[in-house]
Amino acid sequence: MTDFGDGLSSAQLLQQAESLKLSISQSGVGSSEAWASRQGLQDIYQQLLITDLEYALDKKAEQDLWNYAFKNKITWLQQQAKDKKNCKRSEVQSSLVLFLETASGFYMQLLQMLCSSFSLCLSDRKAASGLGILTELSTVDCLDTKTPQQASSLYICQHCLVHLGDLARYRLQMQQAESYYRHAAKLVPYNGQPYNQLAIIEAGKGDKLATVFFYIRSIAVKHPFPVAATNLEKLYTKIVTEALDWRRVRLTQHDTVLLFLHLQAHIHLGTGLELAAKMADWLASNLVIHTCSSAFTITNLLHMAVVNMFTIEHCRRHLQDSGGNEESQTLSEEEKTGYGLALTVTGMLFNAVLFMVGRGKQDVKYRELATMPVLKLLLDWLRCHANIYKLSTFMDTVVVWPSLSKLLNIIQLLPKDNFDITAHKEQPLPEDVELQCFPPLQRMHSSLDFTLEALPSDQIVKLRIARVVDHGNWLGTEMASLNALRSHAVTGGRLLHFESPKNSSGKSVPGLEEEEIDRVLLGTKKDIKENGRMEKSVNFADEQRRDERRPMRMEISARQPIRAEVFSRQPIRAEVPPRHRRDKGEGGQRHLGERRSSLEQKLESGEGKHELKGGRRNTCSPKVSMSSDLDSAVKHSRPEGMNNDKAYSRKRAYSNPGDARQGVGVQGGGAADNAADDYQHMYGSQADPQTVSHPPDFRYDSIYEMPVGSLEVGSDC
């Protein structure tokens, strides 16, 4: 044992600490004698932790320091402050705030001394020079200090960070508390206490999924936090007893998460498994819907995947693996049922993250596919547990093998930009760092170096794509007997081509209709008509060749046809859309006025007026209608040569796009005296210029403002 300057050894210091602990217990937490004893206890334990850390940790000095010097006093003050009958509540509250600040300062100082004494460089700790301290006093120079192991040094620093987070939480500084807890978990990821404290933070926010996730992270580590298992059992019991109307046609995103947690709780507790099986059938379609509509965040999906992985490990905790084969006979009937349900949920998550690939009329930007981290995580876990691919419970649930093969083929075509994949074999991705030391993924993480600095975001995407393709190649070669994926080299071995021989065209997610998926991805046709929202491809190669003009939306009221009197009653006012605004000179205004007057003269002289028979109009122009037959009706009324599916372009009527804005016609560049002829040229000689309906894709620069209820023209931006 080390002797200090005052002649006391580590054991003698510990004996003094024991006598002070007894004094605090006998005198009472709030007495003045207890205050003096706590001060002495802080000094002794601080000196012991710095000079002989290994001995202090063996005697659990860090826990006694927290409990006797701070926690008991904080608990007593909190109880006094909550007592409504206490006439000194305000004074107690002030004392509590002051004591919390004092305790926070003590642990902050202790952390600085530990880092200085043991030469620790924490990633987020500022160096002394950054604080304006030129020379930092080292405790090693003053005391005979034993050099501890690296693991012990990191543990005591994590201990300080956790209690700094606790003190911030007591002061209701939740954001600061969460920051301390996350730094503590990052420092020593195989200890479970920081995750348990993060679960408490999430429980205060009301996020049950995140709460369950962090309780699981606190349990499934090398050194689990003992209280976390009890906390998870209590939370699952509470979830099971809560009422949830899950038999509705379609659940909200929040209710889908609750249904998922109900299912996991039933499997974990081993109760109500028949009800859990019905919940699983209802969960399948809702997972797909909310994943395709991006209602779930990437964090939600990651948490769901991890919770389900833990549930599977919990169900198979009695299994003995030998040669990759599981002795399922060692499971009870309840455990077998729960195990099968958990595998079914895994297949549901697999379907959800891949179901949107190739769906609808919109192309997917695969480079930034939101579900790629979750897909990579699921493939990592399945590769660690390859025997699950051989289980019919999982394989019969998955219906997205064609989508996976299409995704694998397309993401290989993305530009690599000379990115060397082999140089980053040990580089962990963000999802790997988040789940560091998680036992179900330990085999995949064993080859990664978590001390490496993070890559830029574009390189992270490329590295993730490379690893997903590697998983696909492994499925096509090592697991070829599954008949799920096949792969072969193309382009001289530079790329792999994947195909799915497994015909899943006749299989679909239970309770999910194709119309519902189309409605989620593209929106209904009614919504497109009402809001003027044009269906637009997200093919980025086409975006580079985007047309300079945007389509105009024309809505024509079927209740009141457009009559010639409308034009004669009110002068026509031309307006240029804001995106086409430009300076108009005197010539432009003159040509525009000539165009207006010429059109009015034609209408007043009777040219182009309707021939009325029996009080009704006799015209060859298509009837005004908002039906889907509008395009075909207009197409049939056009002269030969104009009956094609291409949108009408201004270039057909004007030799120069700028002439349309200046009112210059095609012939000779004079005033636009042939307005009615332009309509007849577009729609046929028998078409009426006042009653013809423009197709939705008609493109024109000038907006003609008509009386309300007759003609409304707007720009679809």
C-alpha cells in the first residue's frame, strides 16, 4: 500500500472514511455535524481515488462517495422541498439548488484532476491551454501515485460524467444531462449505467420506444446495469396493461409504434401470445405504409430493429448452438411461439425498408435512400445468424427479394470518385458506433476499429453501399441454396449483377393493397387536380434536361361556359407571370394593345361567333369537362399532324419565344391580328376560339384573367 506525506496508507484512509460514514448516519443528514463529516469524506475519497485508484475501486469508494457525500443529502432536501406542510420550503429549495451546484463543481474538479494525473485525453475535454492555463498542476508530482490500468481510469471518468449528468437532471437541465450521459456511454460503451440514465431521460420525454431501446442497451452489454432489467420488466408490464385500439383499418404512426411495443412486451413476458399473433398480422401493413411515407425516422427504425433483435436473443437464451444448428427442442412451447413471432417481425422490418424500391411512377434517389442504414444493420445481424435464413418463419414473411436485387444493381452504378474501399475495411459507420458492444452484432463489429475518426458524409454513403453489396454477394454465393439471390460478375468483373429467382410476384404484405401504396407515394388523382400538383419524376438525369418552361394549369368551370359576351363586356387584360417578368418597352406595349383591339374587333364583327340553333350552340369544339377524357377529346379535334401525345409548345406557334411576350405573330412579325386563327391552327378549322378547352399540359406565357366562374388560369410552380 502507498504511504502518503502524512504517513497514512490507503487502508488507514479507508478506515477514516468508514468512521465518517457512521457519523453521518448517526447525526442525521441535515445536521451541522453531518455537513462537516461530508466535507472530510469528500477530501479522503478524492485523495484515495487519485493516489490508489485500483484499491479504491475494489472497495467501491466511488459509490460510497456519491451516496454518503451527495445522494443522501440531495434526496433529503428533495423530500423537504416537496412537503407542502413545510413552512420553509423556499429556503429548502434554495439550499437544494446551492448543494447541487456545489456537487457539480466537485465532480467537475475531480474529473479534471483524474485526467491530469493519469494523462487522459478525453475527446470532448478542453485542454488546460484552451482555458488559459499555461502550466497545469499535476497531482503525480505532489503525491506518490500508483499508475492504474487504462480500463480503471476510463471507468472512473465515466463515473464522474454519469453523476454530472444526474446533477444536471436534478436541476432540470435535460439537454445538458443527456450530453453528459452520451459522452459517458461513448467513453466506455461496454458499461450499462449511462444507457439506463438515457432511458430515464427518454421516459421523461414520453418516448416509449427510445426508453425501451436504452434499457436494452443497458442490459445487453459486457457489464450490464443491474437495475435496467427490472426497469424494462416494469415498463413492459405497464405497456401490456394499457388499452390500445389497434384493430382499426389504418393506424397512425404513433399507434403503430405502440402496437410494436405491445407485441414485443407480450413476447418478452411470455404472456398473451395468441393476442400477439393477431397483433403481428395487423402490424405488417402499417409498418410498410409509415416507412414508405417517411413517417418513421431513421432513429425509429433503428430502435425497432434493435429491440426486436434483443427479443429474439431473449427467446433463444436457452438455445445451445452447435455447428450452426439450433436445438429448438430445448425451448418451451411459449418460447417457441415467441421466437417465431419475433422472426416474423424481422421479416416485416425487412419488407418495410425495401418495399418502396421501384414502387410508383417516381424514381428513387438510391444514393440517399433513407432506409439504407437500417437495411445494412439487418443484413449485418442476419449474417451473424445465418441459420435464420433457413427458417421458413422468416423466409415466408420476406417478399422483397426482387426489390433487393434491383437496389443492389443500381447502387453499384453510382460514381465512386476513386474511393478506395479496401483502405476503409476497419472503418465503422455511424450505425455501428451507435450499437458498439451490442452482443447480437459482436461478430460483425469485431473487425472494426472504433478509435478511427469519422469519415465525411459522402464517403460514409459510399462505404455503406459497398458493404450492402458485399452482403448481397455473400447471399448469392454462400447462401445460394436459399434461391433468394443470384449474382455473377459483369463488365470484366468490375460489377456484380444480381437477380432474384425467387418469384414473389404472387406474394404481398397481408392487409396491404397496391392502391394504398400508390396513394402514399404519389397522392390521389383528385389531390393532383385540386391542388394543381403535377406528377414529376425524380430521375436526376432528366432533371438536367428540364424544360425551361413550366406547365400552366387551366381549370375551366363546367357550370358556366365561356361566351363571346364575356370578351366584349370586359376588356382583356394580359399579365406576365412573375418568373417571366422583364422590362417592356414602348414597342411591346404597342403590340400588346394591337393584339387586344384586333381580338375585340373580330368578336364584334361576328367572326368566330357561335351559330345558334334552337337556342343552343352548334360547335365542333369539345364539351367543357373536367373528366379524364379531356385530352382525348381535344386531340381528336386537332388537324392531322397535331394528334400526338406531346405537350403543345409555344415554339409551334411562334418562331421566337420572345415574340409571344411582345404580341408578335408568326407571319411577318406584325401585330397579332390572327388570334382566332391561332386557335384554329392549334385545334382545327372548325374549333371555336371562345369555347375550346386547353389541355392541362398547354404551355403559354400570357395569363388571361377572366371573370370569376368562367376561366381560371394559374401557374403550376
